[in-house]
Amino acid sequence: MQYTAIVKNLIGRKPSRTANLLVTGLWSSQNFDEISKFCKVNVVANNITDNDCTRMVDPKDWKVDREASFFHFCSNETVNGFEFDDEKFPWHLFPEDMPIVCDMSSNIGTKPVRWDKLAMVYMGA
């Protein structure tokens, strides 16, 4: 349900009606399935295709659509054991006016967060 609310609130920001999505495991795969019902999805990178969900595709290989309405990622993919380090996250790859949305369902409150970089955070139970 959160996935749908995010898309419906942010997708109209730009004419392209495209969302940037980073696929790092089960939760972001489910996000892709839901977001793609409402708009075009640009998969920035996908570590599932490499069959190694414990490491991220090198950010130099990410394909960011700079005209997309927003960027979404999951900060901690618990099923496969992948978690982002906020200090090493490639924030510079995204235009300053692009909202960055993060699913922090499994790690909110466990470490410092770069709140200044995030437009929206959500978590489920």
C-alpha cells in the first residue's frame, strides 16, 4: 500500500512519469512490481541479476534517469543480508531537486540517517 501512495503522490512531478528504482532484493523487487502498475520504471541497478544480493552494483554503473519524478531504494534488504551505509551512498548521482524515497522498514532507528538527503521515508510492520 505504501508503494502505491508514493507513486500517486510523486509521479506527476515531471512529464516523463518515470520513477528511478534500485533493485537490491526481495523488498525492492516487490516495489518494482507495484510501481510499474502506475508508471514507467527505470531500474537504476539490479544486484539480483548478478545472483549476488549481498553486494551492490558499483555506482559508476548505475543508470539514473535525471528526468524521473523520484528515486526509490530499500536501505536494508533483510532476506539477503544487504544494507546500505548512508555515508557511502552515492547521493551525488541524483539531481538536488529529485525526491529520494527510502524504505527503512527493518533498520529505522538503528543508525544515524542522512535526513537532509531524503524526501520521504516509510516503514511497514
